[in-house]
Amino acid sequence: MRDLIRLALVLAEQGAVRHGRQAAARVGCVVAVALTAGGCALAAVACGLAALWIYAVPHVGAAVAPLIVAGVLLGLGLVVLAVMRYAVKPHQAQAPAGVAPTVLLAETTRLLKEHKGAVLIAAVLAGLVAGMSERK
């Protein structure tokens, strides 16, 4: 969170130097909205975890419910790390519209090999969601 605030402040400073006071006011509004949205998202995740805990206690017991919530937090943390790792890497230019399917398949295979962890986490989470929907 501290890094996001630092990044927002650096971007706000650069915008103010380039475009003057109007840009600084716009960046200030964007930062305020981003912080508010981040706070709301954090509160929503906390409420969801509390609801999961309350739901799990009668079904699996008081000892296993915190483990389930901890597992969800661990999975969420790993997903965030994978997204941040992807976001930090420099992006390559878009491929032209007339690219052959073999080139697209080769690129997709390369990306899957580079991001095995993220793909496995997504598959595990999808399996958990599918398993929960079949139980009902």
C-alpha cells in the first residue's frame, strides 16, 4: 500500500510539473478516488473473509474455519504477487492483425511457460469455485 501511495505521489508531482495546476488538481482527485476505492476494496475483502469464517464454523468446526480463511488469504496474496510481477515486466508491442495462428499458439505456449505459477493458482481457484457450486 505504501508503494502505491508513493507511486501516486510521484505521478502527481510529474503531472504538476508538466501541466501546471489544473493537472495537479486532476491528479489529486484521481489519487483521492483511488485511495477511496482501495479502502472500499479492502473493507469488502475483510467482510467477505469474515462471512466465510462465520459460514465455515458450523460446517467444519472452529479449528478448521481459520485455516480455510488463511488459505483464501494465501491464495489471494499469491494472485496479487503474480499480477504485480506481470505488471512490473515491460510489455511487448502488439502483434499485427494478420498474424498466423501458429505464431499465436507459439506465443501463448511461451506465456504459459513463463507464468506457470499464475496459471496453476487460477486453475486451483477455479476448481475450488466449481467444487463449491456442485456441493449446493
